[in-house]
Amino acid sequence: MAAPAAARRVRRFWGPRGGPSSLRAFATIIPRVSQVDNSSDFLGNVPHRRHPGVLHLRSVRLPAELVKAAQLLVEQSTVHGLKDQVVALTNYLWSRKRPLEASELQRRGQQLEQQLREKVQLPTADSSSPLTDAEEEKLQKRVLNRLRKTTYHWEALRYTDELSLVYMAARLDGGFAAVSRAFHEIQKRVPDFAPRTLLDFGSGTGSVSWAAHGAWGQTLREYLCVDSSAPMLALAERLLQGGSESPQAPLFPGVYFRQFLPVSPKVKFDLVVSAFSLNELPSLAERRETIATLWRKTDGFLVLVENGTKEGHQMLMEAREIVLGGGDKVVHDPREAHVFAPCPHHLPCPRLNPERPLPCNYLQAYQPLPFRWNPELKEELFSFLILRRGPGASEEPWPRITQAVLGRARHVHCHLCCADGSLQHTVITARRHGRDLYRCARLSHWGDRLPVTMPPGEAVPGE
């Protein structure tokens, strides 16, 4: 009788034809969320579509001077099959994984060797007898061949003049859009932040400096771009000069290019950024050292941006753990680290489930470079992490919307990452939660924060 009962439950939830008759059957009715956090009466002054939790940007447009410079560089280039190279590099960068650590490679090799040894061991009474030298050599070759086929082979990218140009055509616009979205969050939530100095690690084409200039150009006086590739730095400098082959005055002043980070720990910057650069480091040890160095040089905000993949998200969570865990023998700045975005908590990421890890990522629409192979509008899927110096007691612990909001008749589905470190699929209705909360939720988007109060100690239904 168990099977018919289970079938009846499935039909009740999904309908007789398998369609989702009621998504609310799988959601919690807004646990621990009672009402809009309108202690400042903000809803009396602004419409629901502009509530304080709104952080998304409709579409990002590159500066006209940058677009013109990029077009000029492509027109002057002698690169053959640029479109095909752009597609190939884009796919390669998106599917790229972290380099495998030597300890993990050794563990996999030992595990594989044990499995193969058990298969070749003769099923005799004396099964523990050692293999002959020829059999042992054959076994080791099989282990190495299997490792080569099943192990990701990470290689450092060497950006020549040609590859730098391909990278610019492939990633200048998408990288600019992702960083602009991260900067927009700081602008929206901390309008008084007025940085004077910027450090861009792994600066590449210089898109971070362009985005920062668009956000805080009135106050920024120094843009330090650090990249190990001399051809990439030369390309970024030409973009800043409008794409001209001859030296020209930069389109905005104060930009400096270096191949190495400043050595002195006393040299600090109001804003430190690393965008799509952590995967260029050859080991976990170097990523740890780099993150620690960037945090030591951070006086205000540290912004990290990576691909919106499992690899990108996990690298950001590594960085989060490194910064929050401290560990510096010499503390150069006693102010503690605070996660500013996107996490509303300092607890382990609930999406890093060992059984089914999911990336925490967000979408940003943008108008790409006007090359013949690009559509009029594209979307960048990215993950980001913003860390801030000082305590976060003044930050509202509002939950983050982690998926597209699903609006239905008289109810709204929201997936939230909450301040207690949990993921919640909530259904909000005007009747149960009030018109203000319902309208705010319905007009919110993926990546926004939902301005709701979560009373402490309230029991979660069903627990």
C-alpha cells in the first residue's frame, strides 16, 4: 500500500500530468520572516520597486571612449580568425579548474593503485604474494595512464600580444559588467564611501580601473594596476590612451602599471580588487599568500570576482575563510574583517553541501563590444565576494535572493540565503505577510536583498 500512497502524494503536488500544480507544497511559508523592516518608514517615501534592498542593474554599458579604443585595436590587429579564437578562449576560461594539489594527486594515485592491484592479484590461496617486477612495472604504467586521462591538467596562460588582444575581445565587456555590479552594491549601501586609491591585482585589460573611474572618478586619485604579463599591461595602457599606437594623454589620469605588488605592508589602498585572477595562481599556497597580502593592503573594501561556476565560488569561499580566520603573525591593522556581500552571515556557505555543492552566482546584463559576432545584449554569470574592514554591526541582516524571483497569481516564490546561515525557499502572499512585503518581493530580482525582519528565537514551522 506504500506505493499507491506515494503516488497519490505525487499527484497531489504535481497534478495528474506531471505539471507543478502547486510549488507551495515544497516551500516554507516565510519562516522567521514577519514583516517589512520599515523602522525608518522608507516605504512612505519611495515606491516598492526601489526599496532599499534593490541592488540589481538593468544593463551595463561600457564607456564610449573604451568601446572606441577596443574597436581601433581590433581594426589595427593582424590576428586571423579572431571570432573563432574568442569563442575558444571564452569556453576554455569558463571550464577552467583549479590546479590539483600534489597531496591530492598522490592520494588519487594511491587509491587507483590499490584498486588495480586488487584486480590483478591472482585469486589464489596465497593472494598476498608480491607481483613480479614485470607485473609491477605494468601496474605502475596503468596507474599513470589512468591518472593522465582522469586528472585535469592545469597550465599557466602566457599572454602574448596576440592572446592579450583575443582576451580583450572576449572578456573586456563581461568583466567590466561583473565588476560594475559589485561596485554598485558598495555605492548603494555605503554612499559616503569615497576612495582615493585603488589596487587592481591581475588587472588584465584594465576594466576594473574603468569601472572604478565610472563609480568614483571624482575622488579616485591613484589606480595601481598589477599584472605579471607585460603585453597585457601594454594593451591596457593603449586602451587608456584611446587605442592609439603613439603615446597619447590618458583618458583619465592617475593610472600606474606594475608587474609586482608593493612590498611594504604599510602601503594600503582604500579599494583592493582581484577580478578573474585567482585561478591564474598555480597552487593553494600561492592563493592563500596572495589573498593574505591583498587583505593586508586593504584599508576599506576588498572585492573579489570570479566565474559563476563551482570552481569560482569555491575559490571565493577559500578566500573568505583565509581572511576571516586571520592567522597573520604580525597584525598590521587591528580592525576585524566583515563580510559585506553577498553573504548576510559569517557562517559556512550553505551551498557548499558535500553531497551536492552549488555555486552562489548572479547575472548581470550588459551591452557587449559591437563586434559582428556579438548580439545586442549579453549576460555575465559571476560570483563575487566583498570584504570590509571593521565590524558589521550597522549592517542590516537582510536575506539575499539567490535565484530568479518566481511570481505567480497572488503569491511569490523567493529563494533566500538568511542571516542564520540557512537557505530558504519561501512563498510570500499579501494576505499572510502584508501588501508591503508582497510588493517588495514581487518587484525584487536575483541578487537583491529582501528588507524583512527575522525575529530571534521564533520557531520554524515544521522543525
